[in-house]
Amino acid sequence: MSRQLLVPIDGSPLSMQALEFALEEYDDVSIVALHVLDPADPGYSTHTEVDVRNEPRHGSDEWYERADEEEERIFDDARELAADYDAALETERAVGDPAREIVDYAGDHGIDHVVIGSHGRTGATRLLIGSVAELVVRRSPVPVTVVRDETER
């Protein structure tokens, strides 16, 4: 039976780096790329720079349509990366708090391992911004590999 690997993605270079790490390091696994749309995030829960003054009203039908477009762009980029490694990639979406949705998805879908990107922030920055990766590590029912961006310290 094939092992299942979960890689949360938001379109950021770091989330794509985590996906690339998973593609390079893990053989004979089925990889699921998960995007979580956080309804509390006016920026569509993607890495795209958004000027909310020029976007549809947060929570409107138009806002959700734009979020879907952004998500599909992220999935297309992830599929292209997987194709570079001649690997299949399943894409899934969830709506809610990112850390909770990632942990719940791992527990509910037979995931064996999570690979997640983290900016590696420390001190006051981490306290102010929080860390989805840290929460996933603490709560995950399966092992988690954190791919860090050391330049963000």
C-alpha cells in the first residue's frame, strides 16, 4: 500500500519549496497538495499581494470566485512542479483555520506524513504573527517535516 504525504500550499515560494522537497525526498508515496482558504483572510489565503481596497468585498460571492481563481492558479503551479518530477499530484481544498484544517485532513484521510514550509521566525515576530507550521507540528497525529526559510530570521 502506498504511503500518503500531505503538503499544504499557499502559492508562496516557501510552500512550493516544501512541495519540491517532498517530490525530491520521498519515493513511492502519493502526494496530496492541500490549500486552505481561511475566510478570515481578506487576501484569499494565497501568497499573492492583494490591495483589499481594489478587490471584491470580503466574503462576497465575487470574493469567493476570486479566491477560487487564485487557488486554481496555485494548483496549476503545483501540478507543473510535480510534472517536472514525473510525479502524480492530488489537489484538495479546505475552508477554515489553516492549522486546524491541515491537522484534521491528516487525521481524517489516512495521511502518513506532513511536509510544511515555515519561515523560521523567532522571538517577537513569531509571537505577533503566529505559526501555522508550529501549530501543525504540535497537534499533528502523524510525523511532520518542516522546511524552513532561514533568511526570514
